Amino acid sequence: MPRLPLLVAAVRKEAADVVAIDLAHPAGRPLPPAAPGSHVRVRVGEGPMRQYSLVNGPDDAAAYRIAVKLEPASRGGSAAMHRLAAGDTVLASLPVDGFPVDWTTGPLLLLAGGIGVTPLLGMARHAQARGHPFALHYFARSAGSAAFAGTLRSAEFAGRATCHFGLDADAVPGRLAAILAAEGGRGTHAYVCGPAPFMDAARAAGERALGAEALHFEYFSAGETDGGADRALTVRLGLSGGTLAVPAGRSILSVLLENGVEVDCSCLEGVCGMCVTEVLAGEPDHRDHFLSDHARAAGDVMTVCVSRARGPELTLAL
């Protein structure tokens, strides 16, 4: 994937543990357009590539605008992003449309939990510009921890955005169910992003109110992965001819990288899709939150960061 150096044009504190960062072309040129729901992959120095959703509207080509939550338990990506200052340079991908909007449906119901508001804010701005009906509901622990709360409470989103702050965790599923029941129908499609418990509650309520085909999700944290026992397996490299042993307790990706096999990766949790690899033989044991049900059933690709094999070996196109 093409990568380009981008200039940190601005860094703003958006919440207690969230900074908003504008990434601009070093020469001040307009950046390639980004569809709503897109993300860019960003590398600081020699660190890992991490993906961040864009909050850009349709006429916002001066910079890619992202928000980053500081995660104390992360592997260092968010801390490096929080140390950035105006004038620094990062390496970024072109926008990846990994959470597309279907504009042929009825109203959009945007359900955001925590930092999951970022892709949905971009969708809201695009819907506003198109005159497409939408409603955005934003859940956060408190107003102080909510990124872009001021933006959503501004005149720009009057009557379109509702903030739900300070709810007990046990109250969130009921509130989501009430929103979906009240705003469903008329061809409504729901787009959901947030932590795993929030997503699970929205999925359960959404399937009852709208049907599974009208639900769209983007996970930013995988939580517990699904799948069977973590057994040892053999990975055959179908293009280079090598064979690698993957012990129980080690990911396929970690063994590949340890042995010099180049694989793009970012989240390491099965949510970003960066490490998706073609499967030439064997049956994957899918444990990700990225692939569609159709792709899983076909069995010809897999996320090597978390998924394994249902049999003793796999052959990958590496």
C-alpha cells in the first residue's frame, strides 16, 4: 500500500485522555479524498503501523483529522501519538474504506461508544452534506472523557446528535434497545463502533429491531477472540517453499515475523484486516472481527494475527 510522509499540522486535547491530530501534506497540497468510515494507517518513527478512523467531512481536504485515545495497556502506539507536536512528521497510508456507508438505504442510525465516535462523526458530516437523514447517539463514561462532545452539541448537529453520558454499564443495553426500537423502520441502517460490550449489546438489540442485514460494525478492540483450542500447527509457505512450526500459545503472525516473512500488520487483535493472507490449503479457524461471514465461509483468506487452523496445518500464499 502506498505510504506518504505527512506533517502534524495541529494537536488538540479533545478529552481527558484523547487528542485530535491534523495530518497535512508537507507542501500544503490537498490530500486524496476519503470516504466516510475510512481510516488511515500511521507510523511514528520506527514504531508499528496503527490505524485511526477519520472524522473528515466531504469538503475537508486540507488534512486527515484523527483522534487518539491514550491506552495505558497498549503496545506503545497511542503513547507515541500523544507525544506528537505540530511540525513533526509521520508516515501514513492513503485512506482505507473499511467501514463503508450504503447511501441507498433509509436513515442512518449512528451508535458510538467512547472513541468509537470517530468514524461515525465522519459519517454524520457526510450525511449532513448530502441531506441524508441520520441520528447519532454517543455513549461515554462522562462529558470529560467524551471526544468531540462540544462538536456534537453545537448548532451543526442540533436535533441530530444525542449524548448519553454517565450511564451505569448495566443500563447501556436497555438504552440501546430503546433507541433502536424507536428509530428503526423506514429502511434504517445502523452503524456501530465502540468497545466490545457496547457492540455486543447493539448487535443483540439491532437484530431484533432492524435485522442483521441492516447492521454494520467496526471493532477497534477485539476483546476475547472466538475459536477452538489453541493447538500447535504447521504453516507451509506456498510461494517461498518454507515450513514453520507454530507452537500453542504463539500466533501465526509472530512466528512469520520472527522468521523474516514480511506481513503487514497493525492491531494484532483481528480487527483491522491489515494482515489478511490468502489460504492455499487447510481450513482456517477464524477468530477475528474483520472478515465477513461470506469470507469466513469461503475459507480462502484469514487474519494471521489471531486466527489458527482447524486441522494440523495450513498453506499460506507467502
